Amino acid sequence: MFDMVPFRRRGRGLTEREDPFNRMVDSFFNDALSVFEGGFKTDIKEEEDKFILEAELPGMTKDDIELEINEDILTIKARKEDEREEERENYIRRERRTGSYQRSFRIENVKEEDIKARHENGILIVDLPKEEPSRPRRKTIDIE
């Protein structure tokens, strides 16, 4: 819905996106949802004895996040509910936003019982220890 191409109505000087009201509405929704557009960002690093997965989940607490492993599939689920109520002289403003996000990764050669996760400053860090220490991938072979 937010990626639709703007169009021009006949007989009007402004496109629908150029209308000030539509720009304000678009700005509100795009800012609120752009953090999770297309899922959340994830980096996976490989070290000699483990993989490290880092998922950016800004605004989430550890209670908003669920990790699950099922048949070599690691699933990260995040759900956030935000409700604000503000009351002033002549008006009441009430806004609600809810979002849930999920990503899954196939993991192999990992000791499932030793997986550890922590949440630091909006980043979920998951340590995935390897079952077997990896052998050096590069070896020099002497020529006879």
C-alpha cells in the first residue's frame, strides 16, 4: 500500500502525493513503519567456533521478542503494541499502533542446547555454537 506510485488527477494541479494533507498522513505512517519495512535487518557473522546473529529491533524489549528453533529453523518473532492517550483543554487524542514481525533462518551444524541470546540497546544477539570446530579451509599442498 505504501509503495504505490503517485498518480495525477485530471483537472487538478497537484498530484495526490503533493496534497499537504496526504503528505502529512504519508509522513506519519511511513515514519512509523519504515523501521520494519521488508522485515528487520539482520547480520550473521561466522567465527571459528560459532555463528553470531545480530537482529536490529529498535524500540523492542526482550519481552516483545520470541525465539524458537524447530527442525533446524530459527525463528525470531517480535510484536509491539503502542497506545498513547493525551488529553488537553478541548480535545482528546488517542493513537494506537500494533505490529508483528517475523524472520526465519535455516541453521545447520549448531549445538541447539548451547544457543544463547541477549538483548542490548535494540539489538538481539544470538550466539549459535558450532557442533564441530571448523577446520582450516586453506591448506598448502607440496608439489612433488
